[in-house]
Amino acid sequence: MMDDERNRQPVHGLLADGTTVRIRTVRPADHDQLQGLYEEMSPDNLRLRFFAASRRSAAQAAERACAPPRPGYRALLAEVADHVIGLAEYERTDVPDTAEISLAVAEGLHHRGIGTLLLEHLVSAARADGVSTFTADALAENHEVLRVFADLGLSTERRFVGPEVHCRIRLEEDEPYLTAVEARGRTAAVASLRPLMLPATVAVVGAGRKAGSVGRAVLRNLRTGGYTGRLYAVNPHAHCVLSVPSYPSVAELPQVPDLVILAVPPPALVAAAEECGKCGVRALVVVTSGLDAVQAAALRTTCRTHGMRLVGPNCLGIAHTAPEVSLDATFAARHPRPGGTGIATQSGGVGIALLHGLGRLGLGISSFVSLGDKYDVSGNDLLQWWETDGATDLALLHLESFGNPRAFSRTARRVTRRIPVLTVDAGRTEAGRRAASSHSAAAATRTTTRQALFTQAGITATRTIGELLETAALLQSQPVPGGKRVVVVTNAGGAGVLAADACAEVGLDLPALGAEVIDDLLAALPQGSTCVNPVDATAAVTEQQLQRCVDRLMRYDGIDAVLVVLVPTAVAAATGDDLVRSLTRAPGRRARTLAAVRLEQDLPVRLLPAQDAGCIPSYADPQAAARALAHAARRSEWLARPPGTVPDLRGVDTPRAHAVAEAYLAGHPEGGPLDPATCAELLSCYGIPQPPWAWAETEDDAVRAAERLRGPDGRVVLKAHWPGVAHKSEQRAVHLDLRGEPQVRAAYRDFEIRFEGLMTGVVVQPLAERGTELFAGVVQDEVFGPLILFGLGGTATDVLADRAARLAPLTDLDVHDLITAPRCAPLLFGHGGRGPVDLEGLEQLLHRLSRLACDLPQLATADLNPVLARPGGVTALDVRVQLLPRTAHDPYLRRLR
């Protein structure tokens, strides 16, 4: 255990039953507790741990764990309320990159996930220390510890030697391991949320006797909302509040509540939370706002110390409409109606708007959580709850910050396979990010990174609350369209044109109809109808004719959705709600997605009950309908895709890359831009192709390098270099197409004169062949991790900003999206008669850049510009890399915020 480990901050995690434990490194003061941990074991468990039932083994084990720090040894313990309940250790062996582990769990606390959680943290620490393999010896009869090793999700080999089993565990962070960690995390998170979401007893602290207080409003909603459990108020000045029995303090309640809502002034908040913790309360909802930094830190510490899950502070409250609980612990003006939509929002105002909007549509909620400042319970927690609650079929999120985006992304990718997940993309502008930061203490999140997260996770991101509700109405009422093909049917030609424009603008297709379908439609519609797409049924169309038209289209395999655009006429008496409802009267008409636009409609979107079953979304504006259909089509496309895989790469030397980065930072403790030689060495560790080059610090060196590197046509390139140089072309720090010694000398002298006192040397390269100039880069986001960018390169890259972005690690599908998303993509596939570039080489470059970014947390930025793509290969012609002194952060390690 190294000195820095002694000072590492403790973290908290959840056991399988939802209990909060603290994980930290062992300190000398832990000796007595650790010895007691072993001494309290039964003789059988003591024998299984030490292969003998000697009490002396307990003292020796405690002394070893608490000994002075020594290289190659680490010990982590788990504790609850300052009581040690488990210990995990490793010590390096003589075998390179290998360490032997041991594990101990307190008597009577087995089967709760203590050992597994400790081992996950030990695995993460070992990887950071360069350990790739654990070994462990156990008695063959020690089935429990052998099961713990087998269930970790890591590749484990067993070898029986007499009565013992020798285990060898590989520490690769592969998909099976991450999936196993996720499954354990989901079980623990859901268990920890039960006292919050399904409490048997609730108390409201701060429920005033006078009207107008937030606590009183929450208590009223709980009472009038039909809460099925026991309900108490805490008010030292009243025996009863709103007909609910009141007590002076939480400690004096007749039973310990599962959930307490705190609506007290900030100065009294921490003391109230501490009292709840000491009494055994399992969950808090804090509606109080305006905490200062000291109060905020104390609230977090109190909740972690006592193992309470926390919603808030600065929140609207929570609601759960399951009949067995009927919980409305909010101060909203109306009770939410039961339904299948789960809502998590950081903004109470947005939460109220969503509740009102869903209610107006006739849609109810399964649960609602106003996250507020999100000190603990997060969107990730709620996604896991909705995934397993059996009641939620649609999730709506409004998140202004992300605590662990990569873990959130993995959870969302899994959940969105089962239910649609929609969000409002808040903070798209600098002004919006500033407002989000001041509103909910949210970290500013770059628009590009957030959009990449949503895209990769399959989350439907809308720009407004209205658009979110419009899309939710379609997804809740109609089957998801199989694709983007839409046919517009209208009784007014001009309205049909508007709808066609709206569909095309959001990327939907309006295919031409087949001859047989056109004949059928002409036979069903009034004379003068036009049966192209849009289908103009004319103002003379009757209800029955429109029904037959829609019925025929809904059975047509050449389309995915029908959008009916209506204006009121005197011909069809049912041209309102009844007409829209009648469109699905016949059996089988739901085979395609159906939506309506009624230009006279007063509300932006309505859900009209269909005459056969379900509902039809009706919009007041064609653009709203088109946006909803486009979101649904993109969801269909995402669901049809396989999850994607991160490929194994040959020729990657990660240890050497770490050595390069560490050597640079040892000489530059504050970090900075790499010189060309170090850049080239780092890229070579990942097999990223570069042209031959030479470094020259004198005019004669440049001439000799040019003679050695010139190609068949004898032309070379000189690039001036100094630390931090950027945009060489703009600064005229590049001389191209140099032939012969005189031109090379003239170019070098020009650099010397113009960059005197600045230039440290020049890079000499052969002149590259013609090709498509691209950009590939990395930005290491402190919250989201590495973001890979790709697009048009060269001197116009910043002006045109033709780029796509995805979060690393990149799957094969992510790389495909990166290559095809920019506007310049046709150039890569042979546009204009030229052959396609080396697409496989381009894919490999992006995968290798992604691996480099994931391997090195010190990589702050990397710019490969231009990357020259030709049919014969892909080459990074110019590279800029900046390193900063950052430590590795395991985004998938199970820990609370």
C-alpha cells in the first residue's frame, strides 16, 4: 500500500440488500477492529479462512493489514456506522503483474454482497497499479468464496491440489465483467430505493399549522392522495396537523418511518437529517433549498454515514401511483393520475409542466421524482427502478448534469431496448449552461458530448417540453414505425404541402405510391383527387371515403406511417374528433403508425380514443407531427441495430504508451503539448499510420533530411515547430512542394527570420499524394470522459465545423456513424466518380484513437489534422497532442455520488 493510498478518500457503495457501506483503505488505528473481525468468526469460518482454526492467525492478519505501507500491497475494508464488516487484500507475487488476494467477511453477514463489492474495488485498484492477474488459494470445501470468485464475471481458472483449490483470475474489463457488475448494481440500487418509492411509513418534518408552508402542502397531498401506509407529521407545536397525528420529533414517533420529507429552514436541516439517521430512517426527501457549502457537505455526510438514500435538496418531492402505496409526497397543485410514465427531473417547474401536460393528454405516471440538486439519487437510479418495476412503459428525463455519464450510458442503452426514454436537451447554449449551473449546481456540459451520449444510448432527445410531450403522445399510443416512409393524406392541398415540407425537413421520406395502390385510392376517393404523395382527397371527401383511403394505405407494405391532415369542411359532418377516431374502425388498421393533424385544433397535441382500440395522436401543426414521427422512426432504427462491439486491436502497446506519458509528465509536471518525436512515439504505440519524417534544428539538417525523405518526384514539406504551435497554415508555418536544396534552404531561412526566438526546429516530410483531408481528434471531458471527433479537415475545419462526435470507447457501429454522419461523407465513398477511400483503414484509425484515449486519462486533447484519406491508405499528416497530470478514474466502479 503506497502513501497516497493512505490519504485516498473513502467511497460509499450499496450491498445487495440496499445497505450503504463505506469502502476505504486500512489505517493503523483499525488494528483492534480487524482482529475482532477474525476473532468473532466461528471455528469453521476461521478454518476456512486460514486453513486452521488458530486464534493467533487473527492477530497476525490484523498486524499485516495495519503494517506500515509497503510496495505491492493494498488492503481495503468495508464498514457500516464505523464498524468493520469486511476486508480484502492483495500482495504482489514474484510472478510479473500478479498478486495474491484474500477476503474476509464478518460472521453472520455473508450473502449480502460485502465480499463481492470489496473485490470489485480491489480489482479496480489493482488494474490502476498494473496488476493483471489475481491468484487465490481456498479449501475445496469453501464453496462460498469459490462462488464469489466464479460470479465476479472475470475469467477464472481453477486447479485442484489435494484439499485445496488454486484460483487464477484475469482482470480484463471486458463485456462479461461489466455486465455482471451492472446486474449487481441494479439489484442493489433497486433494493436501496424501496424505502423511498414504496414506504410503509412516512413522516413530514416541518408541516406547519398555517396555510402556505411547503411542508403542510406535502402533508396535504399525502393525506388527500390516498397514501396507504402510516402517516405522521413532526411539529413540536401541534398534536395534529391536517387531521394527521403530530409528534415533537422523529425520535418520538411511535415507529421508525421508512421515508421522511424534510421541509425545514436550512439552518435546521442537518440536525433534522442527523436525527433521522440515528433513528434508522432509510430515505429522505429534502425540499429545502438555499443550502450553503457547509450545510450541503454536512447533509451528504449525514446521509452516507447513516445509509439513507436522499432525493434533493431543492426539489418538488416524489410520487408513486402504485395502488399498494398511492404516494404523493409533492407540493404540486394536483395529484398525478396513475399510468405508465416514469418522470425524473432536476427542475421542479419542468416537473410540474410535465405532470400537467401528461394529465391533459390523459396519460398518467408510474412514478415521479424531482431530483433537485441531485446530491444522491440520480437519473441512473430511476432508470434501473423503471426497468424492474413492471409498471413503467415510458421514461421522461430532464437532467441538467450527469454524475457518471458512462455508467448512465450503459444503463440507458439497456433500458431503451425495453421502453422509450425521452429527454429535454437542456443547456444547448452557453446561456442555457450558465442558467443550469446556477439553477441546480449542475456542471456545465458541452452540447456535443451530451448529444453524443443521447445518440449512443438510444435516448430520444427533444428541444422543448412541448416537443417531448408531442413525441410521448405518439410513442404511448401508436406502434413504432418500421422506417422513415410516410404518406400524407389531406382534404386540402395547401395543408398537404405544408405537411410534406415538414416531413422532409426532419428527414422523413415521402415515397411515390405504387400503381396498384394509386388505382385503389382513385376508386375510393372523389373525382379530382390526386393520388401521389401527398394524397389530396379534395374538400369533397366524405367520412366513408377517407376511411377507405386510410384503410388501403395502412395495409400497404411500401410505407411505414400515415399522416392525415384535415381542415374543417361542411361536406363531412364528422370532420372533428369523430372523423379522426373513425380512421381506425376496421380491424387490422393498426399495422402502420397513424397520426393526424387538425389545423383548427386549439391544443398543440391531443390523444383521441380510437373506435377499435388505443388512441390516435392529433396535432395542431404539421411540424409537430413530423417531429414526433421522426423521433419514433429514429427509435425504430436504433432498436433494429445490434448493440455493437469494441473490436480487439492488434499491435497496441499500452504499457509503452503509459511509459511515454509518465516520462513526459515527469519532466513537465504541469503538462503541456508534446514535441513531434513524442507525438510520433505515442501514436506508434497504437499503430496509427504516420508518414516518414525527420527533425531538423539547422538548415543543413533540413537539407540532409529532405534528400533522404524526398519521394519519386523529389518534393518535400517543411513545417516550423515550437511548443504549443497551432494552425500552422494560418501562421504560414508550412512550406509545401519544395524541390531541391535551394528551395529547402530558402524555406528554412524564411522560418528562422519570421519565427526568430520562437522556433525550436522544423519537421521535414515527403509531400503527400492528393487525397481527402479529414480531421480526427480527442477531447477529454472531465465528466464524460474521452470524446472522439471526426469530420472534414484541412485549413477549413474550424470554419465549416463539419464534424460528428461519439463518446469512447467506440463500437464498430459508433465508428460507422462517425464516418457517415458528416456532410463530407460522400467524398469518402467515391462521390464524383473517384473511388472510395480506404474505409477499413479509416475505421482502424478511429478505433485506435479511441483506444488511446481510453488508455491514457492524461490525454487532454489530440488533433490529427489533416488525416489524408486515399484509396490506398490513411495517414495522419500532422498531429498535436496535449497531456495533463490526471489520474485514472474507473467509470464503472460501483460507488455512490
